[in-house]
Amino acid sequence: MAISLAALVGVTSLKLSKAGVAETTWNQDINWVAVTELEDPQRFLNGGELVLTTGLRLRSAPEQRRFVRQVQRAGAVGIGFGVGLSHEAVPPALLAEANRWGLPVVEVPYETPFIAITKLVADAQSADHYAKLERLIAGHQVLARALLTGGGLAELLKNLGGMLRTDVALTQFTAQLYNSGSTHPSADTWSSYPVPTGRRDACTLWVRQPFEDTGIIGYAQNLISVELNNMVKQRQAQRALCGQVLEDVIHGALETSEAQRRLAGVGVNSTRKNVVLLAVSAAHGKALGSTSVPQELEKAVAAVVGKDLVLVVNDDGGTAPALARKLSDHLAEAGIHATIGIGGAYTKPNGLRWSYFEARDAASHGLPVNEPERLSLTSLLLASEDVPLADMAHESLNPLRAFDAAHGSELMSTLESYLNNNGSVAAVAEELTLHRNTVRYRLAQITELTGYDPSVTADRVQLWLALAVARLSARQGK
């Protein structure tokens, strides 16, 4: 262990004695020994040294007092004054100045070489360093064992907190993965350590002040980084598996009993009410598959369906909006710009399908968080892969789009206005600032190009459905 002045004087073989009354740094560890005969050694000291001198150049009282002040300003632990060479005893002026500044002075007899003191301090430092290294290696083994034996991050961080004798926490964006204390970490009373992973799952390790870090925190950061990467891979695999089951349920490919059995296998209890939260991101679809979720949604069943993140939450619908906002904020913190759709709360596999379709329809509205509305026939038909509704809509409208592009006409906008105004030619003429005959002429062109007469109810429904599908497809494609 490192040695203090008090312990050094206690070594009988050195025959050291306390010369003054100052004890400010008497029990402070000595960092190193500096031997000097300079009048001003301050610039050569780093602090924490025991300064040894024979006072060879300190002949006058002013020189002796100045020497003490320079040593004290440098942060030295004390002065060891060798007697019997330049001075028979510690000079009174030097001793008085040291007492004034609270700097301990030790008298070193002539028969004690300075090298003996230096060696003793060096040996103590070496032993202290070796003991710290042993403790650090033992700490490494404890943390690695906690992780490798299945304890996970919680066990690792519990052991880390015990070693540091303080609270530790681990946060990831808006989520708090672990906290051994009762208060949320803050920059004024906690120290933060980033834990990079090379992915979007980077998080922050927090340690409550005060504490002493012997190097164990750096090792813990590396272990946490490795474990986070493992967790990302596990999430990807689990979500892919759950996604296969949900896709079969959503497409109606399973009998009810088989759907219930397979849903139970991935953690979904379809006998209770469940809500679907759907996260859609055109720019960051790939990142959705592996990103973490808020702590409040950790028990939800997560799956990747297509490019979207689906969360199945056991809930009666009351807390779904708040959970969706938590998810939206969490993804935003992770740099993922996503639209969240909320489905209704239903039981049974068919109810889960219905909730998914509602969530997908809600997400198409484009707000950060979108609550469910009554599903339209259009969105349900579009959700069914058995009905090529999108292709039928394009087939009906493409002739109008092509004609508009070739002739600069506005048949598409005229058709939309006509359907939105319940077939009123006068209302269309007023809205588009056209003559009524111009509107009638355009409607005749639409009939000729598409084969559907907007004035006939059956044809009008076909054209309205085609426009509705086109709008819904455009929103989902964004």
C-alpha cells in the first residue's frame, strides 16, 4: 500500500523524526520522492511528493522561507531535511515558515541515505499498484461471470454497483434499462459514460457520485457493448419468428384453433383483449426491425411484418394512446422517424387481424401518433391480398392520367370534384371556375376513356372506389 509521512516516520530503520508541529498532510499518501538542492523547485514538482534536501543553497533565512513557500505551492506532502551535511539541524526559519503554512517537516539523520527513503516509497507504490491490479482482474472476472452465466445486464450492473459502492443506472434513449437507486440519473450528481455499439442501440452508463474508479468502469462499458449487440441479434431473430406467425393470422391462412395455438407459442394470449401498435417508417424501415422499445412496452410481443414493426399489447385500449406516444418519442430519440398507428382492442385471432387493419389504416393518416377510426370497406379490401384492388384502380384511372399528361387537361381533378360534390355539375363548375357545359364535356370524355359513366350509380361507385384506393395506396407508399 502507498505510504504516508506518519507511516514513514514509524519505520525505525530510517531513524526519521518529526521536526515541526504541522500535520495538514501528515497522513496523506506520498506519490513520489523528489530530491533537490534548488532554491526554487516548484516547476519540477507535480504535487504529492516528499521533497528531500540538505539545504545546500539555503544559507539565509529569506532563502529558507522562500523554499518552503515554493514547495507548499507545488502541493508537496512535506519536506525531508537532511542534517549533518550543510546544516547540523533543521533551520529555525525554515521550520517556522513550514509551521505557518501547515507543511510537515521530517528530520533525516546523516546516516540515513535519501535513496533508502526513495526505495521504501517506491516499493510501497509498487505494492499498491500490484494490489489494485489484482483487484481489477478479480473485478473483471466477476463482471464477465455475471454476464456469461445468464445473469444478463442486470446482474453485471448489480455487481458493478457493489464494486464502486454507489448506485449505477443504464439508459437507452427514453428507456431506463436498469437503476439500482430510486432517483433518475442527472448530469449534476451522476457521471455518464457512453456505451457505443455501432448500431442505433447506443446507451449511457450512469454512476452516482462520489465513487472511485480503478479502471473497472471501462471494462464494464465493453461488456455492456457486447451484450447490447447480442440483444439486437436476439431481437431480430425473435421478431422475424413472431412476424411469420402474425402474417399467417393477418392473411387468414389459419383455422381459429391453429391460429390460437401458434399465437400462444409466441406469447400472444388471444383469449384476452389485445391492441396492435404499428410503426411505419419509409426512411428507417430496416432499423425498426432491431431497435429497442420503451420500458413500458418490454412485455409486448414485437414482430416485423413486411417492413413494419408490430407490437401486440395485452390491453383493453385505455392505455394504448399513451403507450403509442411513448413508442413515438423513443423512436424519435433513436433517430427513427416513424408513424404510429393504433388498432382497437379485441379478443380472438380475428380480432387481432381487425386491430392490425385498423392500425395500418390509422398509420396512413401520417401523424406521429394516429388513433383508430372506423374501418372503411376500401381499406379492408385493400388489405386483402386475394383482391387485386390496387391493380383494378390503376386500370380504371390510368387512361385519365395518360390523357391529362398528353393534353394538359384536368379530367382527374374534374372527376374528384364531381364525386366529392355528390354529382352536382353546378357545384363542380363553381369549384373549378368552369362553365357547366365544359364540366359536362369533360364527364363525357371520362365516360369515353374509362368505360364508366359517372352519372350512373354503379359506375360512380367503381370510380369513387378507384380514387379512394389510389389515395390510400399513395399514403401507405410514403
